[in-house]
Amino acid sequence: MLELATKSLLSYLLGALIGSLIVGQLRGGIDIRTMGSGNAGGTNALRTQGAGFAIWVMVIDIGKGWIAAGLLPRMALPGIEIDSALSREWLAVACATAVVLGHVYPVWYGFRGGKGAATLVGVLLGLDPLALGPVLAVWLLVLVTTGFVGLSTMLATFAFVLFVLAAGDQPSPALLTFGIAMCAFVCFTHRANIQRMRAGTENRANRLWLLRPR
């Protein structure tokens, strides 16, 4: 239990290092939570600060997800014995969940973070890299047909659940549980986007909305 608790806590604290806020501090104290949509994620960073800023945000947020889900569960930490009774897959899922929660509710920044999309990309890279292909394909397909980034993210997360179910005769219980939980959580973090889409006021990524009506 000590290994589980320690690595989950470290994952949360890692997740709480928000890329947009770190880059903003290095750029003279910019806080994008006061700009655009008010979200501390990559989409708002791109819209308010440009591509250069957003790329570094994505590198940080994806990187921490990969470290938490892919590296940390296998690492030997000083003073922490490897728990032989603890499933490595369930430990990875616990760390993955913690890093996403840290990104959305960062202790360092008043519990006001992003929506977890980029961190989830890094998490999938750490948990199951093969899932990235279909998940990103669904994200891109929805984006070019609707122009809604939030909708793309929600359906891409659901696509991960379908990927786990289709991956074999015996789907991984850990990955399936994680996928369902993250699907519900991503919908929760995008609840404002859902309300705006229902009201017809949600912004579209016009440059990427390739199949819009002419």
C-alpha cells in the first residue's frame, strides 16, 4: 500500500504542474485563465497566445502524463519497497488517474487547471501506445466534421473504451475501468462546452473545420 499511495501522490503532484501556467510564468507572468475561455489547457493557449506557446504547453502536459503512467509505476523509489502483491497494471492506472486529477485540480494553482485532454494523451502513450492511433483518428475525424474541440475530446475518450473492449477476448479490467472513469470525467470537465453546444454558442476551430457547410 505504501508504494501505491506514494506513487499516486507523486503522480498527482506531477499533474499539478500545469504547462500553460509554467510557460506563462516564463513569459512574464501570463495567466491564460484570465483570457479567452478561461481554461488552462492547450486549446485556450493556442487561441490566446499562438502556436509557439501552445506547443510547449502540450509538451509539458503530454510529457507528465507519460511519465506518471509509463515510467513511475516501474521505478524503484528510495525507501519504498516494490509491493509484489500489487498489480503493475492497476498501479499504472492509479498513477494515470492521479496525474489527470492533478492537472484538472492543481494544488499549486488554487485547484484551477485544465480539462485533462493533453495529459490523457500522455497517459495513453504510457499505458497502451497502440490505443493512440484510433483515439487520435476519432479526435481528428470529429474535429474536421464538426469543428468542436471539446466534442472531439469526449468522443475520442469514448473511443478508448471501445478499443479496450475490442482488443481481445478478455479486456483488461484495469484499462476498462480507467477508460470508463475517464470518459465520464472528461464529459464532466467539458460540461460547459456541452451547455454551449446545446445553446449554439460554442466556438469552433474554423481552421480545422474542413467539412463545414459552404
